Amino acid sequence: MNWLKKFRWITILIVTGSNLLYLAPASIAQPQWDVQGLRRINQNHSPSVDDVVHYWETTATPMMAMPIGLYLWGAKTNDAKLKDAALLTASAEFITLSAVYLLKYIVNRQRPFRELNGIRKLGDAKSPSFPSAHAAGAFALATSLTLEYPKTWIRVTALLWATGIAYGRIYQGMHYPSDVLVGTFVGASTAWILHHYKKSWLNFLQHHLSLQITWTQNEQRLIFLQQLPLF
């Protein structure tokens, strides 16, 4: 397919990572530093930090939905740059999470609270552990926003938020540090690649997915027109 050639780096990232992790033995996937790092973070806790981490994680879902709000606001204000940024960010999140969940079930690593003794579990999760979808999605969002809007306050806010999400997953006993590190890499690198191929990717979306959103002044509502098929 032509689109695979255009976005070969995304394809290489997903396919190569999937095959390497599939071939990696379990001993490599769980080094000693990984377990020690998990225990150090997970067991160094206090009730006040528990509350902060829990609150921080509740922001993950609404923040991940931010591109929808950005696109709708761009449609309302006729801001083409904002709509493009929203599409790039949403694309980074979608590709990242698709790759992450593929890797999760290929590697099929158990959550640390299920296979290690003495791990505090704050929350629950049913999917495999490696890599962290929270960390991946957070850094896909943060990286995309900082590349599109390279202002200091945006960079600091976005990266601090993403780092807090990633740290919280280890703190809560949901992930090993390596889960978070690989998730961070996949999310950030996917966002960077899409930003690097920004023009080609937006042209691809416009050609294969005809999406038009208009804001009617009288009725104050959005009209969605979507034409399929995608490919």
C-alpha cells in the first residue's frame, strides 16, 4: 500500500518492536533492576501521595480526549492550525495505543501485583503489563502538543503531566519501570514521527478520510460528514 511506504518509520517501529519483543526470553523482559526499581517506588508511599497519584490518574481519560475538543474549537473558530494539531495528536494517540495493545498481547507479561509478593495494589487492570498504555498515551499527547505549540509553559505542563501519569503506574503497582519506559518511548517517538511527516500525514487523512465539520451560527450545533471507506 502506498500509505505504508509514506509512513514507513511508523511501520518499522511497530513491526520491529513487536518481533524483537516476541523473540525476547522472559528473563530479559524482567531484569533485576526492574523489580528493584518497582519495589523502591511502590513501597515508598504515604496516604497524601496516594491521594495525589489517584487524582492525577483520573485526569488521564479527559486529557486523552483533548484532541476532540481542540478539533471542535478549531471548527467553531475556523482555526486551521488548531484542527491540524488536533488531528496529529489524535493520530499519535490512536497509532500509539494500537501498537501498545498489540505488544501487550504478544509479550503477555503479567502485572507485578499478580506475580510478586509485597506489592501494594492501588486500582486494578485486566490487560497484560508490557508496555504501559497510560504512559504511552500520555507521552503521545504531551509530545505532540509540545511539538505543535513549542511554548515553554505548554512544554513544562504537558511533560510534567505525562511524567506524573507514568510514575503513578509504578507507584500503584500496575507496571514495572520497563513497562513505563517502553510505553514512553513508543508514545513520544510516534508523535515525533507524525510531526516530522506532518504534511504527508494530513494529506493522507484528507484523501482517505473525508471528514468535514462545520459550525452553524444559528443552531449552534456541529454537523459531521464522514465518507467511507477509509482505504
